[in-house]
Amino acid sequence: MVIDSNYKKALVEVEAVLDCLNIEDYNKIPKEIINKIKENKDQAYKYEYDKSLQFDRWNFMDETKAILYNLSKKYLISEEERLKLIQHEITEQNKIEDEKKKKYDANDLFKTEYAKDDTAKSIETTETSLRKESPIKKFFVRIKNFLFGQ
């Protein structure tokens, strides 16, 4: 199993957090997972956190946050909290999908192109019709110009 070096460092940070859990919460996480964290972590990386700061002020890598989120979701929170969290995830994902649909709607993407094409065709048709005036119309325009001095 190949693990990215960032994830190996993240496992060091995760282990530091797990070491701060109370024993009851720590025991909720399966021993196999804790062992995998210990086996796969970056042995050279040392994570230093400021014990005077509250947990939410600790500086974590994004990978660490993701791992902690999944561990919490799967093992540490109640079933009711898990269901609320899953519902929140679904709602957020739907919002993202709706924004993508609005942004990349195929009909909207081409509306401006159609409008440009219609305008160009209208101008082209007008120019063509002006150039292709009938000889009779040209004759009447000349007479009108001659008689009324335009």
C-alpha cells in the first residue's frame, strides 16, 4: 500500500489527537485502525501542538482534518449526530451540484452565442436586402431624389 508523505505526516497529527482523547472515546476506535495509524505514520515527522490552546485552535493539515472527521463520524459520535451530519453533507453536496448546474447549464452556455448569431444574421440580411434592391425600387428612389432634391 502506497501512502502519500502528506498522509503519513497527517497520521502523526491524528495520533497526537487520539492520545488526547479520554479512554472511553479512545476505546471506541478499533485497535486495527490505531495500529494502522502507528504503522503508516511518518516516523521522522514530529507534531508539536500548543497545550495551552484549545483543540479547535490547533494547526492541522487538511489531510489530518479529513481523517479526524471520518474517524469521528464513524466511531465517536452518536447515531443521531451521525444522521444529522450525513443529512448536512447531502444538503451541501446538493447545493454544490445546483451551483454547477446553473453555472454550466448547456442551454445557458449557448444562449449568448445564439443571440450573437441572430444579431449577425439580422445585420447580414439587412445589408443583403439593401444591396439587392429591385431595379424598379432604385428607379423610384432616383426619381424621388430628383424631384425632391435629396
